[in-house]
Amino acid sequence: MCTLNLPDIALSSDGDFDKFWEIFDKRAELCHEVLLTKHKRLESITSDVAPILWRDGGLGRLRSGESISKLLHGGYSSISLGYGGLYETVKFMTGESHSDEKGREFGLEIMRALNKKAEEWKKQDDIGYAVYGTPMESATYKFAKALKRRFGIIPGISDRDYITNSYHLPVFEKIDAFTKLKIESEFQELSLGGAVSYVEVPDMTNNVDAVLQLIQFMYDNIMYAEINIKNDYCLECDYHGEMELDGEAPDLYWKCPNCGNTDEKSLFVFRRTCGYCGSNFWNKGRTEEIHDRVLHLE
């Protein structure tokens, strides 16, 4: 996978839409080169690297020592074009979030352009390219750091330590869960290589009906979504619910709201944690060439 830093394209264009699409094309084609580099490296891999997958039926039944190349073409497998920071991009270019009408249309235009690229490359290379709503939990910080370095602090765009993941609406936007999921479902339909939407809710132990209503709404309106519920536990008093975060940064600690327990050994605090581990199948010389070009982006 290779991921486009969409806010960098917007800021590089200085708000000029014609220039935005010109830079978008160049950056997308650079991603295309990266993906081809990875793909060509994979073509030299043999079935012996992962016998369960390639020889025993997980993904194919090749002979021992046989190249997996033929299973990487013709739509049997896919390689992903990722993207991040759609919100910041739309906000900078239109002045609106993609939860608003003007912003939503431009956001959808970007998503359609990503899919058009993937279709063009698919026909050209006989490789199944897919647009992927990247689970870029660490890249959100890396991209934000790069934006600050290249463009400085721009209020509402590069003034945080992260950019918004993929097509998601920002966590600070005041919007109800149902409206958020409905809006994001339009973008998820254009992110068929992978996508997930989240809603954050408090402890819902005493409101199970609302959880079931939310699950039903997800089933009826969106491909893939999750509910992040706080359901912590205190061993000292058997309290089930949400623990409080107390203290002042950087000295923060969890505290049971029922008995005041702050002993981390007797508090179970559950929060969603995820990350991404990329492939290390790279051609060193080609990668260094592409890396040099990235350092001199417009």
C-alpha cells in the first residue's frame, strides 16, 4: 500500500482548484510507481514463503518453489492506494466540512478521482488496484508533522498533532452518531479496498436499546462500522462502567468514580488500540530514487 497525504496536495495548491488537480495527478502517479515497485518485488516470491497460503489452499495450490506471480494478476489479488486527511483537504479548499453540501460534493469528487486512477492502472497493468480507507493510526501523526514542517501552523488544518483518518468526519465535529454514519456511508461506497467507520459512545450498560438501534442503523445504511464503548472494571469495588482520567498532563492516571481507586494493578481499562504494519518487500535502489523525488515535491 502507498498512501496519499491529501492535505499536502491542498496546501501545495494554495487553494487553486486547477493546481490541486494537477498536483493530485502527479502525486497519484508517484504512488502508482511505488505500488508497482512493491508488486514487482512480490512477483519474485515463491510459494515456499507461506506454504499454508500458496501451496495448501489458503490462497492457492502452487507447486513447491513456484512463483506466486500468476496469482497477483487478473484480479485475483489487489494492491491498495491509500489516502488520508480528506476532511482537512475539503476544509482548506472549500471552507466547509464534508458533512456540509459544498464540502461533501468536493470530497466525493476526490474519492471518484481516486477510483478513476485505480481503474486506469488496473487496465494498464492487469493488477487489481483498490482505494483503501487506510487504518493510518501512526501515519496521521507522521503526515501532520510533515504538514507543519512544510507549511507551518494553519488554523483548522495543520494545527493539531494528527490529520483525520481517511474519509472520516473529525472527532471534534458536533454531530450525532446516525448522521455521521449516514454521511460517511457515501464515502465508504467509494473506498472498496477497505473502510471502517466508528462512533464513540459512553458506557451504555443502562441503555441497551439505544445500542441495538445503532447496530440496526449500521446494518441498514453502511458496509462496515464499529461502536467504541467504554466498559471498564474495578477489582476493588466491582464497579463496571467508565473510569475517569484524572490529574494533569503529563501526569495523568485512571480513577474509579465509585471508590476512588487509582491502583493500575486493580483497574481494567479497555480502549480501542490499533496500528498498521507495512510490507518490507522493497527494491532498495528504486525506493531511494522515489524517496528523493518525494523530498522535492511541489
